[in-house]
Amino acid sequence: MTRGEVARLSLVVFIFVVIQETVMLDVRIRGVHPDIMVLLPIVAGIIGGPARGATFGFATGLVSDLFLPTPFGLSALVGCLLGFAVGLATIALDRTAWWLAPLAALGGSALYEVTYGALGSILGQPQMLHVALARIVVVVSVTNAVLAIPAMRLVSWGMADASTEGMPTSDAGVGAAR
Amino acid sequence: MPRRSRRPRTTLLLLVLAAVTIITLDARGGLHVVTSGVRSVASDAFSPVRSGVNAVVEPIGSFLAGSIHYGAVREQNQKLQAEIDQLKMQSAESADQAEALRQLSALLRLPYLNTLQSVPAQVTDFGTSDFAATIDINVGRSDGVQLWMPVVGNGGLVGQVVKVSHHTATVRLITDGQSAVGTRYGPPPGSLAVVNGTGPGKPLSADLVPSNTPLTNGEVFVTSGLQGALFPAGIPVARVVSSHTGDTASQESVSLVPESDLNHLRYVSVVLWGPSA
């Protein structure tokens, strides 16, 4: 990873944190606010493949944990699992297809929220399953599906040297979805 | 040429191990000082950014809302509708200001605080996570606020400070599933019980209430203030809304609602009190 890429990705993460901690916290849909930080490992998984999705999910999860009252490290754990899973699930798909990001965001966000609640509960926070989980899943998944394409463009810009894991050799020189 | 990661599973394994290690160390206290310090620094550093962005975003939101409203006004009767809107706005503002004044005035004379000192605070955010019942307030270490200090509203106990930075703090509400408050109920000296949160928007429950205890609806549970307790004695916590004993249960099943209206909090007071006080 080059310095330029680190700088660009840091800027992307900063933009996401600012939007999440200002605009999104004020948006309440039936008591639930969207969580666009979940989008980062998802689109990173699509663009960079399982390893980079996991790494980016871990890093952005740690950043999210700075602002959350839930256990420190939990977002990082779920983020790296999600980035890896999305990278693996989309490895054989055409990553330039326009529908891939919204679809992955829809399914990935739902998976993230359920896993987050379940793992939190296992790790000594049983109250994390005593919330309106279905409502959280619907709100977060739908808003992330809507915002997936702009998020994909931003992260693509950040990941200048996106990996070609799983991509057909003929596409390798083209890079990931831009 | 683009790089190709050859060992994604190894990477994942290492990251999972790192995350589990962080969670474990944080939970066991070994890393908690570090993580809470980092969180505090992040919160302090981000606070001006948040304020700046809010200052920019809010007028845009108001402008967009006004534009939408303007279209509807022109379709009906521009002048008449504008007057109605103005009157409505005045009425809403008056009600809003009256409510703010009521909450602030009530905070000035909380009978249950006695001689305890407190710091008034404005609620700035309702929960940064969908998985926890918390609020953010605009006072922090610079105002004398420390971790685990009780927070009260005009009706009673609101929660406890669980995260504090220089100018802000996060309060875990008593409805959060992690919250457990030692209380007393019944005629003096009172029996002991623990009031637990069961999740945002859900009623509280009480533990340690023996079966067939005669509880009346509306009976108030107050903080016990036992030695080493997390709250000073005598702060109203919650009011009984229902109670019953199952056929084979050894405990009464008690449902309570918080004395403070946690859904409409605008101002609270942080009690400058710790278990060692």
C-alpha cells in the first residue's frame, strides 16, 4: 500500500466518520439511525478482495469503536469478518456490475447487524440482543443499499492499487471496479 | 502491476485474533485505560469537527425543508398559509421554550439531591449506537465530570456516566440492558432490590423482590445508597406499573417505568458524587 493510497483511504474514512457522526446521527427512522460505516468493509471487499476487505474492515471497525459505547474491538472483529465474507462471495462475480454494490450492501449490512448483536451478546453484552434487531437490520440495510454506489466510487478512488484477487487474468490489468 | 494477496485466510485469522485480544483486554481492564483514553482523545478531537459540520448542515436542511414547504404554500394560499405557518411556528417555539424552561427550572430544585453538588448539562445526542441506550451531554472532565457519576433528570435517576472526554460525556441510561441499579422499596427501612434495564423503550424489571410481596402500582423504587453502591441514597429510579408472582416462582415479576421521562430529555444534571465520596 503506497503512502498516497493510505492518505486517500484515510480521507475517505474521515469523510464517512464525519457524515456518520453528524448527519446520520440526526436521521432517525423509527428510532434507528443508519450506519454507513458498515459500507466500508463491504465495498472494500468487492473492490479489493477478501484480504483487503478484511484488513480495511478491521481498521474502519477500530475507528468506529472510538465513537461507540459498545465493547472496543467488536466493530473491528465484525468488520474484518464481513470484509472477508463479501470479498469471498463476490470473487467470481463481475465486480463492475452496477447492481453488485447495492445488493452486497443490502445483504452484508443485514449480516453485519445480526453478527454484531450476536457476538456482542456472546462477549458479555446480552442486552445487545434485546433491541429492535429486525428494525435495525431493515433501516441499516436499505440505507446502505441506497448509498452503496457513491460509497463504491469513493473507496475505489481510495484504493488505487486494488488487488485482483479472484479476477480473471484478462481483467487484471484493468483493476477493480472504478 | 497490481498486487495479489496470496493468503487471505491467514490475514483474516490474524485480524480476528487481534480483535478478540483487544476485546478481551478491554473487558478485563488491562487495556481499558488505554482504550478509554484513546476514545476520549478522539471525542475531544472530533468535537469541533462535529460542531462545524452541524453548523453547515443544519441551515441546508432548514433551507430544503423551507423549499418543500414553500411549494405547498403556493398551491393553496400563499399569504394565508404563511400567516398560519408563522403562528404555528410561534406556538411551537413558545411550547419548545416553555418545555426547556420547565426542565431547567426543575433541575434547579431537585429535592432528592440534598447537599450533593451537581453540574447541569444539555443533551446533545440520543445514542451513537443502535445497540445501546445512551445519551451524549455537553459537559466533561473540565466541568468536574468523572466516570461512573450518576446523572439525574427532573423526575429521578437518568443513568450513569460511562465515557468522559474533556468537554463531553456519554451517559448509559437506566433502560440499557447493561444497567443495574441497587434500590429500596416499601416502608422504611425498606427492602432491597435491583432494578435492571431491558433495552431502549422497554420497561425496567426488578430482581430480588420475594414472591407475594405486596406491591402497589405507582410505588417508587429509590436508590439504596448501600456502602460501595454506585449511586447516592434516595434518588427516585422507577415506578411500579405491574407485578405478579408465577405459580412456582421464587421472585415477584415486577415491571417498572423510569421516573424521568427518558424520551424527552433536553437537560440533565450530573451529580458530582462517586462511590468513594
